Amino acid sequence: MRETEAGLIFDARDVVGESLVWDDRRGRLVWVDIIGRRIYRLDPSTGAHENWPTDDLVTSVGLRADGGAVVGLRKMITLWDFGGPFRTLATIEADRPSTRLNEGVVAPDGSFWVGTMANNIGPDDTPLAIASDEGRLYRVGPGGDVRRLSEDRFGITNTMAWLPDGRFVTADTMKNALYSYEWDEKADRLGERLPFFTGFERGLPDGSCLDAEGYVWNCRVVGGSCLARIAPDGRLDRIVELPCSWPTSCAFGGEGLDTLFVTSARFTMTTEHLAANPSEGGLFALRPGVRGVPANRFG
């Protein structure tokens, strides 16, 4: 399979598929549909799958060291065991009712890093305009302690990747920019925000993952229809075309971590567009010729 031959492997029809992660212990992909309010688990080798509905927005998911999951909802970070109730671990920005959680990824130290944003989903699940930069970055420890990582504000927080040299890479979708941070040892938080990959004209940045060579694979949402592979120095290495217009999140998986899986969205798309492009919101796979790295585990 060449890199340009990304194919649909699961017709999820997610409204906003996100937070894709490979569970190497079970050989399963796990992800969420934020607006569809469900969590998925799929065996890509057989097509066997499960999904669990949620009462409210489910914004992110990560794997726990003990075999369960850590799940971001609208305002809460919870512990969950692939079935049963969500057990609240922490509440983020309880005093800011107009914001919600978005991206969330387990960090190398076993904590869960999450970003917030102005709520962009109305009561009837129609889009709301974002008028200001309300997003912030937080670290949630295994014990439920919450710490703000920076004073920087974001329109839409997306992408959380840790480069081999220790830099943290994140994105603001609304600014069409990925940024890098060094860790400030003295302040015990993120240091200065620096441009990493900006101004790319194909769509906008959404979720990302890292490969074993230390390159960032970034999904280009809002019509980008591609993945951008970005070198550790911020240089565009290559573009991989995708058969969906809103790729949202990606993760390496499979037995050798050599398959790149991609979720997508159909949020805001017209009935006419979906009729002509029914695989929007699906899960896609390709083999780009490089391997990934195992997902971090919470705790």
C-alpha cells in the first residue's frame, strides 16, 4: 500500500471524530465522536467494534496504565473502564461556563494534558462562532491535581506532541499555527511560545501524532484533505492526500506500528456534500513507510 492510497476502513460517520489512540495491549483503536457523544473501540484487523454513548460531549480519551481509560467530557476529566460510569477525577474551568474542554493527550510523565476553548457547539448541536481566544492548557496529575501550564491563550487548542528533544508542540486551529515550547525548569511550566509550523495553505491544523523519527504528522481540517509531515525543525517534509475533507486526528497502530489511522468529521457539511462524499466522518488507514511510537499511559 503506497502512502497515497489511504482507504476507508470503518464507516463511522462521526460528526466530529477525535482523540484517536492505539491500545497496543488489546490491538484496538480507541477514539471519540465529540458531538455524536460516543466512544469507539475497533479491531482494525477484523472490523469488530464497540461503541458507548455518553450523556454529554465527550472531547478526548487516553489510555491508563491499569488498562482503563482517562476521558475528557465537557468540563470534567474522568476515569472510565470501557463500560460503566465515568468517575470524576478533576473539573476544569468550573468558573467559566462559556468554555469547554477540547484536545487531551497523555504526556510522557503519565499526566493528562488538556486544552480548553470557547464553546462552539449550540444547544441543538449547531455551530457557534468563536469571538475570542478563551483556550488555555492544563496538566492533570494521576491524583487529580490541576495546574495551568501557560498564560498563553488559544482560539481552539489542538495537537499535543512531545518531540524527542523535550519540546512540546501544540496548535491553535484558528491561527493556522503550530507552536513549540521548551520546558521552563525554574518556573516548572511551559516557557516561551515559539512558531513551529505556520501559514500552510491546506486547511487548518487539528490533531497530530509523532513517528519514530521524531516527525509530527498533522491533520489538516476544514477542507485540507491531507496530512502534513513536519520535521523537528518545523520544515514541511511531505504531504499525504486523504479521501476526506476534514481529517481530525491520527495515530500509528497495527502490530508493527506501521499503519497510520485517521479520524474525520462531517460537522457543518451540507446534505448535498455528504450525499456526494458519504465517507466523510469515517476512519481511514494508510502505510506511510515509517513507524510510530507507543501511546503514553496515564498514571
